[in-house]
Amino acid sequence: MAVKDFIVKNNTQMAGHITVGSYLAGPASFVIDPAGVGDNTGTVVIAGDLQVDGTQTSINSTTVNINDLNLTLADGAANASAANGAGLTIDGANATFTYNSGTDKFVVNKSITGIAYADISGTPTDHIALTDISVGTPASASGTGAIAYNNSTGVFTYTPPDLSGYLTSETFTSVVQDTTPQLGGDLDANGNNILLDNATKISFGSDTLQVKTDGSSNSIIQGSGTTYLRGSSVNIGSNGGSGGYPNTILVTGNVSTSHVEMLYGTSKKFETTNTGVTVTGTVAATAYTGDGSALTGITYTETDTLDSVTGRGATTTNDISVNTLTSTVASGTAPLTVTSDTVVTNLNADKLDGKQYDEIIAEATALAIALG
């Protein structure tokens, strides 16, 4: 029997099965319509694998059930770049969950709400990156503790909850409960003060340097080494009350001109210079050391009377040198007592034993004549 084409120009109904040797061909729009015909009901069963080679597959049903545990998108992609943009898109909501090969991350353009848990095994190599996060209004009764995402700006906003009923002096006594906290960066006081109670201290190293107070006195204590106070000008002053803080000791100048000034009130009384010290005012001392032989430019004027060496408080064995020695002692008291019988050279006197010089000469001459 010869094999020829068989053409049916009208509808054909078959009660049995049809076996096709190669493929089933049809028009540009090919419809398989199980009973009831024309009402989009019934079931088409493909007892085997289904492969669709077209460029678009559309499913208009309202419920899709898939038994497979894993869906593969971008099947056959050679690398990550070829899979860029793969993901899910919800039409009408402009919601996407897609893969970005440039950052090797999933990109979600909508916020995710729900209870989330993370269980990471092994060593994580990446994290969830937030472009920015800002804090909304301070904690208030309307605060919910929620995080909201702004799709247009890409910013997460956190609204703190109201904790006024929980953070009290009885239930929350310290911001840091850890007794050995460590900073991971700089500590910014944000314009506020850092307050320490009395009998506490700031310690550097192993108590190498301490700054502390007991409420009545303040101390800077050096355990070892050298403590430096350095600056272009270092002032040490007392608490002047309403009058301010006057400088009492001032160290100023550069390396070659640094000097020390000491003030009484606002008047400078003492200053170091490149040749020594300058004192403005009177120097009062109970004792000096050295013989003063190297002192220059000193003029001494004695305006007091020299009653006796011992009258100055001590007996001296040193020489006394003056221009004129004047005694105002009344007659009857010797103004000068000499215990030595050594001749005094160049001793000029108006009287000797109460006699004038010419009287002594006259007596000596008369005695010489009498003796022949």
C-alpha cells in the first residue's frame, strides 16, 4: 500500500488513540482544548518531560503548583555576567528581586517585613550592605522601634521606641555595664561633659600618670619617668573667683628665648633672662651663702651707727673696712679699746692721754733739757 498524504477538510472525531510517528504540526496558533470544549476547563496531561523551545512562555492560570524543590534561572549561563539581572519581578508593583553580577549580590527594591533569623555556617565572606541609615525622631510615645526603607533615596530610617518607662535610675545605672569596656575608635563627647565622681581617677599606663580628685584637692601624680607641661605659653595660676584666673607663674618663649616670670597679683616681680634673673622689689632673706666676691655693681651705704661688732648678734674675726669711723660716745667712756701693743702705722690723733700734740712736744722738750 502506497503511503500518501491524508487531508481532512472538516472536523474529525476519533474515539481511540492517535499515534504520531514524528511530530504534530499545526497552524501559527495551535490550541489543545480538553472537554468541556471552549470554556477553558479540563486537563491536558503530558506523560513525560516538557520542553518549550520558543522565546516566550505565558501561563494565564491563577494557580501554579510546582513539585520541584529548586528552580533554576538563567540555565546554561556561562558566567555571572551572563546571569546578571536574573530573578523575580512582580508586575504592577514594580517589585524586583534580582541578581547583580557587578557586586555579586541580590538586589531587593522593596522593604522586607517579618521575623527574620540568620544561621550562617562556616566563615561568612560578605554581609548585607546598607547604603545609609538615619535615626528618625527621638524616642517618644509614638516610636515603634521600626526600620523603614525609602525606595527613592535608598535610605533606611530607624524610629526608636519609647523607653522612658524602662530606663530609670533604679533599673539602668550605667551606659556600659561591662567592667572592662574597650573602644573601637575615637570617643566623641558630642559637646557634652564627661563627669567623674570624687575619689575616682584617670590613669595612663600602669598608673604611670594619674589625674584624680578627692573633692577637696586635685592631684597629678607621676609614678615614674618625667612629666612635661608644654605649650607656646604655660600659665600656672590660682582661682581668682569673680576676678578670674590670674597668672602666678608664666613660662613662655621659644627654645632660645624661653623664660620664667613670677607675679604678685598682676605685677611681675621675678624674671629669668639670658644673663641671670631680674627682681623687681625687695629681696628679703634670713641668710645667704657665698662670700659675695663675684657680685658686681653693688653700692653699700651704712646709715646706722656701729655700736659694736657683738651688737650685730655675733663676734667676728673678719676685717672691718670703712671710710670714716665716728664715735658719738660721751666723754668718760673710751670710744675705742685696743688690747694689742703693736704699733699702729699712720695713726693720726689730736690728743694722746688727753693732751694735745704740741703739749706733748713741749713736755718732752722740757724733760730733755732737765736731764741735760
